[in-house]
Amino acid sequence: MVTPFSTAGLHSLAITALITAAEEHGFNTEGDVVEWLTSGSEKSYIKPLRTHVFHRLGIEWGSILGKITLALPSIIKINKMRKAKLAVLLVKNNYMYPLKEGTVDKFIMTKMYQSEIVLESLKIGFSGLDSIHIPKMYECPHPDFPQERELPPEIVALAATMAYAMLQHLLYDGAGNATDFSTPTLQSIYQGHMVKLLEWKRHFPRQAHRFLHEQYKTIIGVGGGVVGDQTTEDIIGEVDWDNMIELEDEAVDMALAAAA
């Protein structure tokens, strides 16, 4: 599984993003951009483009991690948590589950990714991303909800992994063992979250969709989350023009009456 937590993974994601973007914009005919990206000169064409996107991904990754690490502790009030409690959150990824009411170490294991830590990590790290302009990224594969968008599982897994890194950072007072923050460790955490999310979608597709759809609306910031371009008629039809005119006429009449 390709992950964003290694140099090789980011390079792979960079070239995949370039090819996908070229295909979506129609640059996939013979001799066009897609062909150059797959079989062109590595030195003079592919590498410069891939390296540019690689660095952009790295900057975005660092920005997201930085925002979560700086803002999350104060928001969910874990700066002063005892280290024993932080350790409990990290055992078996307990931090991804909400606490049972009135307890400090009992978790509701049926509510994956619904802990305050994960939900706030999603909002802090991913609200306002440029990728909101790529509708295809949020298309829902569930046949019962073809018009609803949902957050990709990869974003949830990324937020959960970064929350893990932040908890480790706090547990070790910012000076943890290198092993705890190594690429293999973070890759393993990310892969574990992806396995859970994909199994959730497979076994409980409607439940998983509702969660991902709600997170899409919360993070991307839209109410309906309906896929598809609107026609001019659709856009105009959303407005109650008749009542607006009536209200305007009524306001004019009231103004005239008041003047009289």
C-alpha cells in the first residue's frame, strides 16, 4: 500500500496525481501529456514535474501535521493529561474511539473514528484544502447514494495517523524515541487505519457512508453535498423569485403608505 509517510510513497503519489490530472483534463491522446508522463524522458520531462509535485505534497503534509500538533492539544484540553492517560489512548489505537460517559479508560469500540481527537484533527488539518475543487475525489461509490459526496477514507486515515504522532509527541514531551516517529512506524499506523476503514465500508457500507458524508459536509463546508454541475436553469430555479418580488412590492407599498 502506497502511503504519504515515505519519500518513495510521496514520489509515487506525485506521478499518480500528475497522470490523473492530465487524464481528467483530456490530455490523454497520442503524443499528449499522459504519454509523456508514462513513457517520456525521465530526466528532462517526468522527473522535473514529479519533483515539483513531490515538494508541494511535502509542504502540504508538513502544514497539516503542524496545524494538528499545535492546535489540537489546547482544543481538546490534553496538554495537562497525565502520561498514563496518554499511553492508554495509544494502546490499540484507543484514541480513535469516543470515551464511555463517566469513564477515563473505557471506550465505545463500535464508533470508529468518532472520538473528539480524530474529528478535531480532521477539521483542523483539512478544512479549506485546495482539493475541494476536485469533485471527482469525493464521489460516493455506494449505489444507494450516487448523488452524495463523501470524504475519502485516505483523509480520515491520514488525520488519525497525524493524531497518533501528536499524542506520541506529547507523551515524550517533544523528545520521543526516533523509533516512535519513524517512517515504518507511521506507515504501519496509516495502513492499519486504511484496513479498518475499508473493512468498515465493506461490512457496513451505509453506516460508513453516513459517517464519511457527514465529515465531507463538516470539513468541505457544504450543506447538501450533491455531485454534479448545475445548469443555469437549476441555479435560477433555486431562488423563490415570485415571493421575492412580492416582498419587494410590499415593502414599496409600505413605504408609500408611511410617507402618506
